[in-house]
Amino acid sequence: MFGNSWQDRVDGFLEKPEANQKRRPPGAARFRGRRIVHIDMDAYFAALEEIKNPHLAGKPIAVGSSPTSRGVVSTASYPARRYGVRSGMSTREALRLCPQVIFVGSELQQYTYVSAELINIYHKFSPSVQATSVDEAFLDITGCAHLYGSEEQLGRQLKNTIRDKLSLTCSVGIASTKVMAKVASSVFKPDGLTVLDQQGIIQIVHPLPVGKLWGVGPSTLRALEEIGIKTIGDLAHWPVDKLRRRLGSFGEALRLIARGEDDSRVLAQEEPPQDKSMSHERTLPLKAVSRDYQLATLHYLCDRVTRRMRRHNYEGRTVTLKLRWTDFKTITRAITFSQYTDDTLHIYKIVKGIWQAAVGESNKPVRLLGVAVSHLREKVNNPQLGLFDNSAGRRHKITDTFIDSLRDKYGESVIHRAYSHLGSD
Ligand SMILES: [Mg+2]
């Protein structure tokens, strides 16, 4: 019953225990010395709406669709929470609890933009950042705190930076594991900062009901209560063999979590989404190459860049061509569009246009070509109408999706675009 359920329970938040064991070098100290920050933005969507419409500040507001439709509240401001309005509640229920509540529609696109700004701020404090949702993230700050004086000062500076740059408050928790850091960030809200050492785990976390521990879902909670475990502290001190008998290896893993001794790492994303670009470049053979060869190389580069964009779920709207001649003179030319895209052929056509303008009719030998796409944002699922909502765009989409799925399955070299074969590896 509990054997195969890690992923469901923790929803990708923790690694599977066996995955951890594989990555850990033999004999390495386990969790010792690791320090993790958890950041949870306070009433995030509501706070963003208040910034846009200052007259909403301090009022009970609920972000979500209007009460006439069958919508749910995605975030409630703190004044609304005082009436019992909560996220996930139906808008109708929210209105019943708090008749003066003001509903505002959610602007998901804007929210994700600010989330990307937040991630940029996090990267100034640690190279290891894992955003778990639009308003929550983990940072591994092992070995970073001394740069700020102390962990508390690091936390304070992080909060100040977010407040100064984005006018937002957040609650920060710092501890030795991800779960404990998350618990710590929830201890004082809003605008809290809690640093937990091992003593703090015993004093603050262990008295909490065991259901508050991340990873304990309703059925696990029932199983734990049946054997007499009420608090997180009970779980931490329960005999391992009894837990194993009832819950298998999951019980043992939960016990480690409750002790603040689990080994989940911050799973840093490869690319921070904003202010970054994705690029690919290639040095051409020393012998002069034809115009066709250059175009095929550009096609190949566009293919590589857009493949990576799609894999990370990004779209971009600035396309840059880099071109270096054999005399090392180098130019970069960029075009920015009003709409975002991840369409390989569309980006190739833009690059080709820039290339034609740059080289003209000359046959001056080219040494290097590069393609970059910047102004990246996380892809929005309902594309705007217009430029890309035409049959060519749809055809490209089908081709791109098909090629991506083949490569996901069989590797990158399983398929090449016909025109890019000259430039391929
Ligand atoms: Mg939050």
C-alpha cells in the first residue's frame, strides 16, 4: 500500500529515497552541514493585485473568477483570511463568509513574470535554486552564510532585496533540510524569518501535529495515528522497526524527515528563466564554405536552440544572429517581436533574414555562426491569436512536437531536419 507512493505523496518535492542513495558518494556524510532556505511569498497573487491597484491595499480581496461563475479563490489577502476566506475555496463560499470581499481576476501571465524576477533575485544569493511553484522556492545556502555574517542576516537581506525591488513581502525559513525549512517558513507569517537549528526542530517543530509534516497525506496520517503517533516528535522518536512494519521503507523515510535528517537536495533548475538567453554557435571549417552550407548551419543552430527552449518550456521574442568572418570581425544583429514563439522554422526564417542583410552578396569567408533567442518567458498554454495562429504555425507546431517526441524517446541524433543536415554533428 505504501511501497510505490513516494511521488504521489510528495508531488515531486522530495526525491525518491533510492535516487538519493544512488547519487550519494559512498561513505559521504549524509545531511550533515547542509543549510536550506525556503521562501514563501505572502498572499502572493493578492499582493501583486494590490501593487497594481493601490486602493485595494488593506481590503479583503480574493483573486479568482467572479462569484457568478463556478470559480475558486486562488489567493486571499490577509484581511480576507480573517473572515475565513482561503485558497481553493469556491468564490460563492468566500462571498458568504465575507460579503464585502472584492474579487479580482487573476493575471497569470504577469504573475509568472514577477516569479521570474524573484528567481533572478534568488540566484544572487545561491547558484542552487529550486522553484517549487510561482510563489515558493528552495535555495541551498550551504557555505554561503558567512558572506552575510550569519544565516539570519542572509535571510534578512534576501527579504529586503525582494521588498525593495518588487514591493513584496515573504516568509523565510532556514534549516538543515527542505522539509524543516518549509516548516520554518510557515511558523511566522506574513513577513516572517525563522532559522531552525537542531534544538529549534525539537522545540518548535516536534510539538506540531504529525499531519503538518510534508509527505504525510490522509491515509498515512490514519496509519500513524492508529499506532499512536500524534506529533512530529512522536514520529521522530518512534522505534524504526515498528514504523517499518506498518509503513515499510516509507515509514523509515518519514522518521528521518521528522528528525530533520533526510537527504533531499535542492534540485536546481538548469536555466534561470529571465534575462537569460538560449544560444548555440558553431565554428565553420577553415576552407570557404558556400552560402547553402551557412544556411544549413543556421537551420541546425535554430533547431538546437528551439529544442532546448521547448524542453524547458520557454518561448522567446528576441532573435540574435552572431557572425564572425575569418578576419575575426564579429557582428551581432537582433530583432525583437511583439509575440513570443518557440517555432523552429519561424525562428529560422527570421535568422535567415538577418543573415541575408548582414552578408549581402559578398562571399567573404565566414568563420563562426551563432543563434540566440532571448526575452525568454515560461510558455503560456493558450497562445495569443495572430501571427502564429495560422495554418503554417500549426503545421510547424505539429512537426516540432513530433521531432521532440522522437528525440525524447530515441536520443537527439535520431532525426535531423532535411535542410540542416550539412550543419549537423
Ligand atoms: Mg505563499
